[in-house]
Amino acid sequence: MGQTVSFLAWSLLDFPTAYADAGTATPALNNIKLAATYLMKCHIGEYQYVGQIGNPGTDHSYWGRPEQQTGTRPAYTYTKETTASDLLGSVSAALTSSSLVLAGSDAALSKEMLMHAKALYAWGKAYPGLYNAAYSSATYVYWSSRYVDKLMYAAAWLFRATGDAAYATDAYAFWQSAGSGDIYTGWDSTFAPAINLLLKLASEGKTVPGKAAYEKWIVSSFLSAWQTADGNWSIIKTPKGLTYPSWSKWGNLRYSNNAAFMTIMRASYSSVNKATNIAWAKSQLDYALSTTGRSFVCGVGTGFPLQPHHRSASCPNMPAACGWDQFYSAASSPQTLTGALVGGPPNGDGTYVDLRSDYISNEVAVDYNAGFTGALAGYIALA
């Protein structure tokens, strides 16, 4: 959720005309406000953060409307004794970016979010460690590989919001401690977002320690791997244009469109290969929407998914019952999740199956849509 909120807030901040032209500025603002407020209210004490609600095993055993789910849903609370630097960094970035979005419409809430963002970042920095170490049996769905990238990303946002050079110094220290960063942007990797944000701030005249190292990495590692797609960093390209990591089978459109968002963001502040970067990002958007002769976005385009792996979408209108019969039904989902991006082909062109039970190809998720939305907004603004 943290990465999702920060991506949406970032795209609304930097590409406001795209949202305005699409008539979606107000819904976007309301969504960010709702989600960020929830994340803020999970900070229930100085060193207490409710990081997850619900056991994945129990929740996955239920199929039906979420508001009709019964039974216990435990809350997993983190303290100084239960490390959570990755979680706290991700939430801090979400709150800082949201505070900037809300500054013009709700100054009091904006100020409150920034206060929590600073506190969460300081906590995560002071007590380093992974959030899944404390509750490994409950956090396996979104297992975290590292925390320095999330703290780096949080520091970059705090630098943007406050102008305090100490945050830029922290960001570079986290980068140096990592040694380098991977290029698979998503909830488990925020190196590219952090570097893109810092380079954007540098382009505006701010002093950014590590600027040369960041510039080298974004060009020689990130952009080169995704745009060349010759197997470096395991990035490959299908005949019809989908670019994704060869090791991935799950959510490939998420990876490609997150990379598109980062590439569009790069084009927004750098003239170096700007046209190439915009064109590459467009190629990934096109794949999601039309290149293969079908759309992978529910309710949009030709041949869009009819059976997304989504509980409430599979349910008939109330008061009809909804349960596992709907999961196994061969019929199209009664509710259309307009705009939802599915995971897409797991093994290249032609391997996608529009089947509700195929969660690898047909699952939808807020983090899938966040980068996709940002890339769309950026393309509209820059094209």
C-alpha cells in the first residue's frame, strides 16, 4: 500500500494536467487522501505501527464480498522490539508525498501527515531491520528482501518536502550501504524511484550528494537493461513487445508498467534520450491496452478480461449469495472492475488465460495499477 500511495501521489504532483484533462483529478485526490489517512492512523503510538490486518491463509480461504467476511482478523503491530524499517520507510514515503498533494486543499492534514512521516522514518532508521522478521508466518505474501531502498526512498521524499539537506545525505548513505540497486521496481524495490526523485530535485538546482553515481546507474543499469532487453538483469522482450524479467511468472505487466512509469518520470526532467524514453514507455502501455489484439485492462478496449481474480467482482448484485460457487463459475464476472490491470502473460505472448482461478495471470492489485496510472499520466503530459 505504501508504494501504491506514493506512486499515485507522485504522478498527481508532477503530471496534474493529465489528471485534469482526463477529469480524474478530484477522484485521484480523494483516493490518495483516503489511503494515506488510513496509513497515518495505523501509527497508533510513538513506536507502535499496525503493519498488517488479517492472516493471509485465513483470508484466502474466504471467497465472497469483503464486507460479509466473518471471523477474527488479527492486527500485527510493530514496536521497537519488532524491526520494520522497510515498512516504515514505505509508509513514510507515502505520507510525505501525500502531504505535498494535500497541501493546497487540506493544510492541517498535510502537516499532520508530514509529522508522522518524519517520525516513522526516524524510527526505521534508528532500529534497522526487516518487517517480516517478526511475523514471518503472516507476512509471506509480501515478503521483503531489504530495507535500505525503502529508507532511501523515504529520505528522498522528505528532502523534497522539507529541503533539509540531511535527508539527501541519508539517501546517499543508504545507497552506498546497498552497494548498488536492482532494477525491478515495485513494492519490494524502490531504488529506481528514489534515484529518479533525487535526480529530478538535482535538475531543479538542489544539491544532491551522489548525483553522478545516480546518473550513471539510471542510464547504464536501469534504462539500458529495460530498453535493450538482451538478457542483462534477466530482462527480455517478447516478439510483440512485452518487456519483463525472465524469472517472473506473476504480475509481468506490473513490472513492465512500473518501469514505464520510471522511464516517463526520467523524461520529465531530463532531455537525454527523452524521445526514446517516452516511446519505450508508450510501447509498454500499448502492450497492456492493445498490441496483442486484446486489452489487459478490465472494461477498457477490445477483448478485456472478463474473469479477473477478484472476489467482489465475481459476486452478483445483493441480496444474492456469493461464495465459492462464483469462484468456479464459467460465467463472466457480474461486476466490471473498470480500469484494473491484470497480471498478464506469465510466459510471453499468447500465454495469458482469462480465468478467475488463474491468479498468476488474472489477479488484480492496487500496486499493479499504481505504476500503470503514473505511466499513463506521464505519457499524456509529455507526449
